[in-house]
Amino acid sequence: MRAIWAGWAVLAMPASLAAQEAPPLPGGASAQGDLSVTIYNNDLALVQDVRPLDLGKGRVRQSFPDVSAQIRPETVSLTVADAAIVEQNFDYDLLSPSSLMEKAVGETITLIRTNPATGAETRERAKVLAVNGGVVLEINGHVEVLRDDGLPVRAVFDRVPESLRARPTLSVTLASNRAGNRPATLSYLSSGLGWSADYVALFDDKSGTVDVQGWVTLRNTSGTTFNAARTLLVAGDVGSSDGSNQYVPSYPSRRTTRIQPGTESADREQLGDFYLYPLAERTTIADKQTKQVSFLDAKGVSASSGYRFENPWLGTANEPRSAASVLRFANSGAAGFGDALPAGTVRVYVRDARGQPQFTGENQIDHTPQGSSIALPTGDAFDVKVQPTTVLRTRLGDNRWRTQMRYRLTNARSRAATVELVQSGLDWGDTRIIDENRKSERRDAGSAVWQVPVPANGEAVVTATFDTRY
């Protein structure tokens, strides 16, 4: 077994390796059995591995190589007919050039030096004194530092320490009631496996439709490859006792995707309150790999484009500000969609005059139930601007104020546009609208919304007077 350690060739003679674990499988094959992997959104996965075991009767020690290097040992469950678990150990000290040298402290190794001019080799025994930022050796009564100067030197070890494993291995001691071959189901939770959803949306303004393709991105940093696994994805963050998914409040901005939750039941399997997305075929999830698999292909979904502008509290902008370009569609059956959508990034493309798709922006969506209305901001509009102005602010008493606002909307486009004008922050001060030149909608306690048509190459003005507690 050869490797490079600090620029030196390291040669180990694994005389005792066969006694520690099963012999290597042909072609470097995995010792895994029939694999099923359930992957959650919050860096957590459930691995179920069914392997055939040939057990003797009585107390036997069984090794399970090729488990995840980020296994959570306290979550291991092993089911074997006519056998009970007595003890289990997870051996995560993996064999490597550096770990081999560190375990050799106090031991004697052989150094093989090669003369670069003649090719002649010389051998000498050396005792490893320390491995702290370098290797310190005792050779023939003197101390030498193993230098990293590119000269051909090999370190030969007499054996592999029993504590080192070539692969992540779970060792289990079983009390077996009988001898014979039988299946064992090994289940455990692991970090290092995750998935996310990405969407490509191609919007056709002329037909008022959008094509949406969804991709699942699998990521594996667990230190282990999972071969030909049945893979099930769970949309949602399951509870974890390690505090990794503590609730952190978030506050929407004008660029936040607005979702009006739907009330349709998706034709999709659920696990409790989570939706399941099984991959159609078995797949190999290689270590240190990112893999994409298609899971959604919706054509001709009803959609429209528009503009949205949100003014925080009752403030003034010194200069006109761009409205956000917004793509609106629904994932309802009536719209041609009809599926629950896992959280992810939606990237929007629009065909230009030559018919070529051009990227126009992206944004995030949260886990979205079927039948929801989605308003996805994709960027700032070049030609549609809004300037909010505080015209007059009058104190009515100790804690009441009256504020007159004017919103000037301009449109430099050659066709009319409708802007969704939102005045937010109204729940801060027990706010009432006592006068307005255009009827607003109070969708919630914190905002007033106007749908404002702005003519081509023209402008529109909205005025409103607010009575607030502060």
C-alpha cells in the first residue's frame, strides 16, 4: 500500500489487516448490501443497508465496512434474526500515510534511501520519536528529522496498527442463538448527505405561459460512496436535537418571493407533514460528488409578468426607485401545474426577439403547497420607477400622528404597465387609512396594496393619508 506523506513515499506491509476486517472485495467493490437512503434538507440522511451475514453460534464479532464516515453511532439499529447486539464500536480512525506515521511513534520502521545517481538502495532501521509538524527519528544512536527535500526515501512499516481501518467500519458484537446465513438490516442516521431543488422557468410573454423544469441536486460529503441506492428525498427540515435547525425569524423585503398558500392536496406521498420525492431509478451517490436528477417537467403553465414596489414604513425616497420585475404563476391543477414544490432557487429565462432564451433573474421559493399563488421578483425594472414622498406629518396628540403620502409612478415603456404598490410597516402603530385617491386592499395588518395602472410613456399618482399611533 503506497501513499505520499509530507513529500516522502510511505510503504506499509499490512500483515495484520486481514485479521481486522473482511478481505477486500474484487475490483475495490463495496461491502454494502441492498441500500436505501432517505435524504432530508438539513444535512441529515437515514441509511438502511441489508447485508447477508454468515454467523456462528454464540458470541461473534461482525464488521460492517463502508458505512458513512459521518455516521451517528448512537442512532444505529441492527436487526438480525436469532441474534442480539451486545456491543458496537465505530472505527473512524482511517488508514492514511499521516495516521500510519502517527501510530508508529515509539516503534521501529525501515527507511529505504535511493541514490539518485546510481539507483542503489540502502536500508536502515529507525525509531520514530515524534510526529509534531514533522517526523523525528532515532537512527544508529543519533536523532534525525525526516526532511521533505524531494530525495527518494521510503518508510516501510512492519504492520498496520489494529486501531486503523482502511474504510469507515462499524464493529458489532452479537449473541447469536444459531449458526447460519441470514440477512441483517443496518439502519443509522448520518450527516454529510443533503439535497436541494433548482428550477428553470422559461417564460413566454406572448402566450402568457411558463415552462418549469425541476432538478434535484444531491450532495455527498459523508466520506463514503453509496452504491445503487434506492433514494427518497424528504422536503422539509426534520427536528434535530443538536440545535442545527433552530428557528431564526426572517423579515421580508421588496425582493422576497410572495407566496399565497394554496389549499389543494398534491397527488404525492407524504410522511407526516412532509412530502416525499422518490427518484425513479436506483442511483449511486459518490463521495465528494454533486449530482443532478430531473424530478419535474411542467409545460404551458399559465403565467404573467408585472411589477411590484414596496415602501417601508411612511418614508421618503430622495430619488425615484426601480420597481421589481415579478413573474406570477400558480402551481395549481387549473393552471397546468399541480404539484407541491420543495424549497429552492427559480431561475427565469425569457425569449428575446430572435427566439433565444435569455437569463433575466432568479429568486428563492420556500416549501410551497399545491394551489399556491407565487409572485417571484427577478430583478429591478429599468423603465418603471416609483418615488414615495412624505408630504405632511402632523402631530394630533401625545401619541397620534397624521401622515400624508404621495407616490409618483412613472413608466418609460412603450406599453402600459400595472404596478403593485405596497405600503408596509403599518402594523407598527395601529394605523388607519382615512383618505386615499385610489382604493387599497389590506391583505394583512402590516400593509396596504394598490394595483396601479400606469400608461405607456406616462405616469400615475397615488395619495393616501394615514392615522397612526406613533
